Amino acid sequence: MILALANHKGGTGKTTTAINLGAALALKGKRVLLVDLDPQGNLSYSFGFDENQLDISYVLSEEKSFEEVVIHQEKMDILPATMRLSDIELSMYSVDEREFLLKNLLDSIKDNYDYILIDCSPARSLLTVNALTAADYVMSTILLDVLSIQGLMHIVRTIQEIKMVLNAKLEFLGVLAVNIDLRKKLSKEVIDFVKANYDFSFFQTSIRGNVKVAEAPSHGKSVVAYAPNSNGAKEYILLAEEIIEFNK
């Protein structure tokens, strides 16, 4: 399964979910590749990578091979990103079939993995189009607020456009609510509003606000490795189990 994590609003927990879902899937014995496709490189930074190393931009531009760039950490493979990816994105506009560069790369190595998770930038960019062209499914993470819902609406429209033109098999897998506090009336109201007004399926699992999840990147680890007994780790493992069951 190639799963893109996308929302056209930033700060909705996409990167955190990519890291911790990937770690949870690896814990379950699955072969996992994390692809950082955001020039901000937050996923890469969360594992302690720095701006001076080789990144996915070198593979997309065919300057380096996948094997020369991929990193191995926490039983996962990781294709990191740096700000250099922004420069490569600009040069991609002059390339024929530029929307398929990532798909061509992943097609060459996807048989080595059970799950490939792509962390998209929040922008509706050529990189995001590449991710959605390469993916089988899209997951959107949302905070339980109005702006997250607006970002969700935008990514759903983008998915529909990509499906019509570039990737007919692309499907929307579901919405993951993160950093929630169901003791708050607003959280429940937002969930009820989305379910009543939009044809979205929510994952049965949701991710509560958890200090260990927030701390883990400063230690260069996923929460599954950093605090395996925390609520955050347990909830991401439940999410992994839910996706594995779906993928059967």
C-alpha cells in the first residue's frame, strides 16, 4: 500500500502521524518506507537528520540512486528531505511527465515494502501532485477546528481532480482526528458536524493530545520507540492494526 498523508492546511499532525504510524507498522513486522516530500523536512528533522545530507531531491533528479540516499532507522527505511527539494521542484516543471517522477521512483522499489507512507507538504504543489499520482490511498489528519476542515475540503477536491486526470485508482481512505480532547464540547461538535455534512469516513482510532508524542522528535525518535507505554504509542499501534486489517 502506498499511502499519502495530506491536508492543505499545515499543522494538522500529518508528519507526526507518518512517523508514528510507520513505526507502529514496523513494530508489527511490516516492511515500511517513509518518504519525506515536504521541503521543510520536518519528518527528517524528527529523526535527527540534518540539512547537509543527501535527500530525495538527488533521487528525483537522478543524481543519486535510491540506495545511496535511503536511511535505515527504527526498522524502517526513510527517504529524507531538505530545503534542496524546493529547488528541484522548480526544475521539475521543465521535465516531461513531471507529475509521474515520484511514481516512477516508487514503482521501481515498491515490491520491497508492505507500506510506503508519503508525508506531503500542505501546499497544493507539484510535489503534492506527484504524491497523489503515486499513491493508492490518501489519509487526512485534522485537528478538531474549522480551519482543519477547510483544508480537508481542499485536499478532497484535489484528490478528485487527480483521480480524473492522473491516477484513476486513487481513493480517500479516511480522516484521522488528532490531538483531541473529547471532554471538550467543541471536539464532539466538530466530529458530529463532519459526519453529518460530508461523506467522509473517520478511522475508529483517534489520537488524543499526549505530551510524549510532542517530546519524541526532540529525542530523534518516534513515540513508539521513545515512550512505548504512553497513550500516544498505544493509539498509533491501534491505528496501524486498523490499517493492516483494511489492507487484508
